[in-house]
Amino acid sequence: MRCESGPLHGEAPHDDTSGQDTADFMTRRLDELGTSQAAPLTRGFSLHQPCGIGKASAEGGMHQSVTGAVSELCHDSVFPAPSPIAAMVSDAGVVLRALATEWRQLTAGSEGFLTGGRRGLEDQKVVWGEMDSFAHVNNVVYTRYAESSRVNWVTHFATHVDPRRGKQWLELMQPKTVGLILKSLTTEFKFPMTYPDSISVYHKLRVSPDASPKATSLLLDGMVLSHNHRRIAARFYEDVSFYDYRVPGKTQMPGFVRQVLIQIWKQQEAETLRARTRILELAAAVEQLEKATWDRADAVEDTGSAAGR
């Protein structure tokens, strides 16, 4: 533990006599304790060495009582215990940091969207040319966002989830054997995005693959998150058909796709529970801060200058 930690309470920075200042401070504190308590502190210990706390003097080893007593002096006088207000500020900082770093995972995860990696279109820059004459991102551009996210969502399985069948997963996005064809896309626009901004786009399964064993399509939901506004800018509702280019015609969901998507559905449910639990934890922390400050039985509203009228 060191006493010399720089100027305190607005004092000017110390020069090279800071060691002497520390010694003078401790000498005054020892005098306040009285002769009976000061005696063991000065035995075998040099106060006039800069920050001698925790160090043995040249004459001999430091007595154990020195460490305890001097540490108490420094802690009580130089490093006071945190006040209740400081503790509340610290708790509020924890909540703010969580919201600043987890907002995407909480917003998307609370609805079952899986974030991170190549699960969608993450951290995409909105470019100036995507805006139209009304000075906001053109509605057609959102369709491209959905398309790019959907392709990344599918090819993610080929490289990170089921690489053994990677070739088959990649062929779902090619007109060769069994592929995916967009049947319908509905978009809901929540607010007009503008340049500059960044977005993250995610997709998820709307229904469990077990719900219809002979399904010939995927029902997907998607969302666009604006980083500037930290909210949903648009939602997608998609119907994607499985199509066999060799027949040609619609076909049932391949078995290898169903096996993987069953696991993805379970992950979506787990993520929903995790994110919502985390949101409740943060909400409880905010409520606790409110009850410790203004939401108390003895709280009095400060109406400012209107109080005297």
C-alpha cells in the first residue's frame, strides 16, 4: 500500500519533496495518537523515507504492529471508505456498461435471434448511396439486407455447424440439386434510417422443424437493428421453398437440414430464456437504484423555484 498517490482534494501536484510531505503527515497523525501508541510505530521504522509503508528500514525488520497501525492511518485518512452515493454510482455504471455492450444480444436474443459470427449480416455500414430523394434509406435496400443476411445464415451452417455436409449446405444457395427459392417476403418498416449508421441483420426459425415433418418450405423471421438508434428499424417475414432443380419442382426439406435446424430451434429457445432473464436482472438493478434514491417513502420532490410561489 502506498501513501503517495498524487494530489488530493484539488491540491497542487507535489514536487520532489513528496516523501517529506508524507513523513510530516504521518508524524502529525502519530502525535494525535499519543506517546503510548506512537512508540511501537517508530521502533525500527524510518518515517522520513518516501512511502516507507510496507518496507523495512535499514536498521531492522518492520514490526508487525507497524504494518497494521500505519495501514489503518492511511486507509482512514487518505483512502476513506466509499460513500453510499459512490456505491450507487458504481452500480449504475455496471448497468450502463451492460446496456452499452449487450444491447444487440438482449434486443435480438429476447426474441430468439442468435447473434455473433456469420449468423446474419453484422456490423454492416449504411452507405450514402442507399438513401433516396426523401433522405432516408430506400425501402428496396431493406430487401437486399434481408437477402444478404439469409444467405449468410444458411452458409454459416456449412462452415461452422455441419462442415461434414458443407458442400450440400452451399448447394442450397445454387441452382444445382436441392436449393432454396424465396417464395414471399413481407417487410415492416419501423422508422426511416439515414446515413451514417451501421446495422445488424438477423434471421431465425419461426416454427420448429418438428411441427411439420413433410414441410416443403422454411418460415423465417428477420430484423434489422440500427446501431445509432439501438432499436429495430425493420422486420421481415419470409417463406422460403425447397426446390429440386433436377425434377424440377418443390421438394421436402432434406434430412440433413432438418437435423441441424432442430438443434438451432433449441438454441433459439435457450437464447430467449437467457436474454429475458438478463433483462429482468438489469431491470431489478435499476429498480433497486430507484428505491435507494428517489423512490422512497421519505422522498420529497424538488420543484425548484416553483416551491416558493
